[in-house]
Amino acid sequence: MASSISEFYEGKTVLVYGSTTFPGKVLIEKLLRSCPDINKVYCPVQTTTKKPNLTINHNFSPLDTFAEIYATKLFDRVRRNNAKFQEKIVPFDINILFKSLDDETTVDDENESQILSHKTLQDTIDICFYMANNSIDFEEQNLKEMIQTDVMDLKRSLSFLKTCKKLKSTVYLSSIYANIDCPYIDECVYPCPIEPQKLVDALDWMDKEMVGLATPKIIGSKPNAFSFSHWLAETVLSEEQKHLPPISIVRVSIIGAAWKEPYPGWVEKSNGPSEFFVAAGRGYLRSMKGDSHGVLDIVPVDIPVNLSIAAAWQKFQEDNNDHITIYHCTSSGLNPFHWQEMSNYFTEYSKRIPYEHAFRRPNLSVTSHSLIHDSYVFFSHLIPAYLTDIGLRLIGRKPHVVNIYKNLHRTLLTLESFTMREEIQCSYDSLNSLRQLMAETNVSNDFYFDIRALHWPTYIESYLIGTKRYVLNEDMQCLSGAQKHLNNLRNIRWAFNTIILVLLWRIFISKRPTARNLWYFIMNFFVAKFVRFFKILSAGSA
């Protein structure tokens, strides 16, 4: 066994599915920085089409995609150590993996290079990381599309991996929510009785509306299509296991901003929770429906990344490789953090580190009571939104706040599947065994994954700073302007509340003799008490 994980990866060739996802990018950065002698990192990417203007469609190649990724701050630390780090990363069209050599009889130069690349991958890949299926789509979850991307694409990829001669370890990043309907989640695959291909064929003729109507019946006890598709994907892995090299599954909960690496608070716009931090930090989101005493199961992105790297190291050199090793990467059972705590810390820190262009002062409330939540939504979301849009129309500007809240409420409705759940109960035997193995072999602590040491208040503060810096691209040195804007919003709120109180007094008190007499009695009572207290205080001083 190698004396360290970095030495183990020396000379290894790695294939990373999902290299453009949030955890995929962090994984590549970590491999290049902590394992500088790694041979190659192959990154299959889907070619996309972008419209720079209204008339021209530009095919965005894998090289173009990674050219943008290289330019981000993510690789700054790697760049300082090795200015030519890009030479170790090989992005390519994912369709090359699915080229059949038997079908190619006569080829031109371009196709020949693709076939050679296909064969090179088959002959050189040592380790595979599958990070492509962990993005939670809060906006819309279409069962048909999710099964296609999460399950059928996985099956195609596994067909290619079966042909890789040197492949010794595969790590699949799954979700703990695939089995969230189980009262206790053990380290095993819970098989789904539905055949994926039959389900795809059944859904193929349905339009979007029909799929939406059929989804609740199909997913059964699963809370949403995301959980169901991951359950199906794990079943595929289990069925294909006997034809594949050793497999490890890392089941992670909600992936959040980085804890330590590559930078504290590192996050991207594509990361789902960052959208809610922005919405709440700018004062749009004032109420969420959830159990305030429940556990917010969020895990910093560097935890599952380090765990995946260490899991591949362990599986590669394991003697008994005829089973799938499953690691549960959650925070609820090891270092629980409650929604109410998050709300309190978020409100406190977001006023200390304000976002620019805030709509209202940050004040996030989490409640499980539908009536209270609906009241908050009506008074704190809808009324301000419609009043603001009316004001924008009056000054000749395009109204947009109501649309922001429509999208936000649709997303919140989807999020209830995660916020209204009880604490996740699961086993950590494999995680503890790997931690103990790393301690016994004196493996460097560079690949940490022990979330028990995480200090949540500090992490929430880093998350806010990271969202401000990396998602909103706001300057941390210019907080005074944002703070002044928050103070103005506070003054506007006080002035508005004062006007409302005066109007209420005018309507309900001044015009009703009984209410007016009661008001005068209360005022005289408190004035008399104050005068008496002042006289006693004056006599004592004399």
C-alpha cells in the first residue's frame, strides 16, 4: 500500500464524468494540487451550442468550456505551483466514449483520431469518478428527463467502463436522498423493482404534462423525481457490478460551499443552496416552510471530494473487491446543525456582511406551520412585491419583482421535500473504517473528510462571504455602500410602520368614543407612573 494518497495517484490516469459540475471541478482542482504527479485527468464533456448574438449559433466545444473554467479563481493555487497544469487535463467530446470500433471500416482523419482516443482511454484509465448525477434541480424536476440523464446515460457509461483494461476502481457520487423514505439507511443498495429501460419506453410517448401527472404514481414513497432517479441509478450499479471493476458509492446530502479548499466559502452559481443565500441575503426570501428544530443536512463540497479520492485509494488496493462499498457523507448524524440555528446565524451575519442591491433587510424565518408561513408569504413577500412593481410602472420602468417571487415560491415548494424531513438516520461503518485505516497508515491529513470538526457559525459566515465574492462578484472592501443601503431600508421601514400606526389610530381610535377614552386612560396611567417615579427619584437625590 502506498505510504500516502498523493504517492498512490502518482502516474495514474483518471476519468472524471461530470467534470463541469460544482463537485467535479473541485475534484479536479484537488487532484492536481494535492497529487501533482498524476498522469492525466480525462474529462468527457457534452458539446453545447451558445448564441453570442441573435443570428449566429456557436458550437461550444469541450476545449472552450475548460478555457472558461481555467480562467476562474478556482485554479489559482494550482497555477502558482504549475503554470502548465492544463496539460494534465484532457477535455473531449463525450460521444467519443460511445464510438464502436467494429462499426468503423473506412474513416477519415478526424474519425481516426477519435478512434485512437477511444482506444487510448480503454488502455490507460486506472480510476473513474462519476460526479455527474448530484445536481439538484430546484427549478423543475421532470421524471422523464432525469431518468434519461441519471440512469440511461449512466448505463451507457458503464458499458464503456467494462472495456477499460486497467480500470481498478470506480467511485460514484450518489445522494442520501435516494433512500430517504427508509427509517434507517444502511450501507447497502435497496433494489428498485422497475426496469429502467421499460420505464423509459413507457414515458417516451408521454408529453410533459402527462409525465407530471404520472410521476406521483411511479415514484411511490419517494419524495421527488430526484430521489427516485438516484434510487434507480444505484440499482443499475448493483446489477452491473459483477461485470465491472470495484465500485464505491458515496451518498452525500446537500452539497454546500467549501469548508477549507480550494478556498473557504468557495461556491458557484450552479450550486443550488447559493441561490437561497442570495435570495435571503438580499431580503427577498423572508419565510421558508420547514421544521425549525429539524436538522439542515448540508455538507461542504470538499468533504465528499476528499472522501471520493480516499475511497478510490482504498478500493484500488483492497483484496476483496466483489462487493460495493457505500459511504454515507452527511452531517446530521455526526455534527447536526438545525434550521433555527442557521436562520439566526444567517440573519446576524448577513447584516454584518450585506449584499449590494438589497430589496429588504435580511430576516429569514423558518416555520413548519402552514398558516404562519402563508401569512409571512402574503405580508412579507406578495404585498411588497406588488407595491414595488406598481411603483416601477409609475416611474416608467419594467416591473420584475413579482416574477422573482413566483420563481422563488415554485422553488420553495420543491425544497419542502428536503426541509420538512426528519433527521436522517444512517450507518457510518464504512466511513469510520476508512478514517481508521488512514490513521493507521499515517496517511496525510490533506484528504480530510471528518465533518465533526466543522464549526457551523464560522462556516455560515464563510458561505455568505463566498456567495458575495464568487457568485455575485461583489467587492469585500466596499461594504460601506451596502451597509448604508441597509440603513436606508431600515429607516424606510420605520417610517412606513409609523405611518401605518398613525392611520390605524386615526381610523380605529379617534373616531370611536370608547376606544378614545381607553387610549386616554392608558396614556394618563403611564404618564402618572412616570411623573411619580421622577418625583421619587428627585427626592432620593435631594
